[in-house]
Amino acid sequence: MPIKHYLQFSDFTADEYAWLFERAALIKKKFKSYEKYHPLADRTLAMIFEKASTRTRVSFEAGMYQLGGSVVHLTTGDSQLGRAEPIEDSAKVISRMVDLVMIRTFGQDKIERFAEHSRVPVINGLTNEFHPCQILADIFTYIEQRGSIKGKVVAWVGDGNNMANTWLQAAELLGFTVHVSTPSGYEVDQHVAGLRSADSYKVFKDPMDACRGAHLVTTDVWTSMGYEAENEERRKAFTDWCVDTEMMSVAQPDALFMHCLPAHRGEEVQADVIDGPQSVVWEEAENRMHAQKALMEYLLLGKVG
């Protein structure tokens, strides 16, 4: 059986996602009821960070320990992919010593090259192009709060970044629609997302129009990691793309608000929204751990239970 990797959202089928959401709910239930569940005893996860992270590190590390496994944590000081030795060589060595590798890095090409030469499953913890684990958690959170996401409308307000690309892949695969509104020059690229068609998303110049009738409104920081030099320029360009109470008021009455965090209140979102009754950002953050536990279990053990 070939090794299965999780490098972008489109790597799995709709059926596999249905399984993962079911498992995430079950694993979360066990966690909440203090039921010991150690399917990954004696398994080791290597985490390679070229981009720093709070949520990614805590969710993967705590999650792996809760599943009975252990974790090796590598930062750029310990292992800068492709610097001291070719990525391909690092992959061959590291994958002989662990059972699973999670990488958070810059270019998607790095993680793809690593996976190509790895003997164990590789998970994308974030790249410039995609953030599949976050959208996995976001959709799980939506299902938990409101039921099936099929046929629903998700409004993406802000930068056409790795999160936006991943939402587009998810919409095409799981049968919902994304309303995208970005400032000029920061649009999503259908080709980066690798979409077969543009049927699952619509583009709006005005963010208010994108939010109209949406079941979920979501955004991200205006300047992603690695683009800090553009900070001031982006702040000016994105002024009208701050998710505020007015935008939420034209969405569905029971619409949810999500943000992958960290958030800058007063920039990409108003404090009234992120700290308001429609916001599920803390549930969403916690669900990174539960969704990733289901993912790690599936990559190592397949469909269990």
C-alpha cells in the first residue's frame, strides 16, 4: 500500500473527510470524558518548523501525546531544510527514525520534495500556498456547530492567501460555495489552488456583497508570515476589508465568524465581531488538536474501529 501524505486539502476524497470528521468528534468526546485512548503508542511524530507557530506546535504535540505517541521537535536551528544537506537526504534520514512527519515551511515545493523521499506520511502544517490542517479544523467546527457544510456559503474576506486557496479546494471537494472578496492585487489564483473549474466560488469587489447571505464569514491577518516587508502597503490596501458588525449583519442570522488566529483587533476584524456571540474562534482553535488527532490516526492506522 503506497504511503499517504497530507500536503494539500485535495489529497483526500469527500468520503475520507466524512470519516475524519466522524473520528474527530469521537476522539474529542473521549478527550472530554477523560477516557484514555492510545492507538499511537510507540509511534513518533517529528515536527519540523521553519516558520514559528503557537497553535500548530501545541495542537500537534499535545495531540500526539494524548494518542500515546511521542514527539521530536526540530526548529530551523536544528534542521533548516536544504541548507546543510539536500531536502531529499533529510527526508531519507528522518523518515527512517520516526513514524510521521509534520512540516511547517515556506514553499510548497519543499514539502513535496520531502514527501517524495519519505518512508512515512508527511503532513503540511502550513506552507505559503496551503494550510489544510486549519481548514480541516474549521470545517469540523462548522459541522459541530451547524451540521453539514454541503450547499452552504462561506465568505472569505481579505487576502487571497494559503487559507483562501485551501477554502477553494475544500469547496470544490465538499460541495459548498466560497464568496471571495480581496483588494485589487491580492486575488486568489485558481491555478495555485489547482481547481478544475470556477463553479465553487464567486468573486466580489465589495466585501459586503461577499458576506450577503453567508453561513460562515472568515478572514485572516492582512500580512502572512514571510510578507512582513509589505505590512504598511497592505494595511492601506486592506482598509475596507475589516470584518465588522455591518458585514455580519448581512450574513445569515445564525452565521458564524472564524479566524485562524493570531488576530489583530481593529485591523482584519473588529473586536465586537471576534469577541461577539457569532464568533467560534476559540472552539476552532481547540479543534485543530482534535481534527489533527483524527488525521494522524488515519495516516498511520487507516480506518479503525
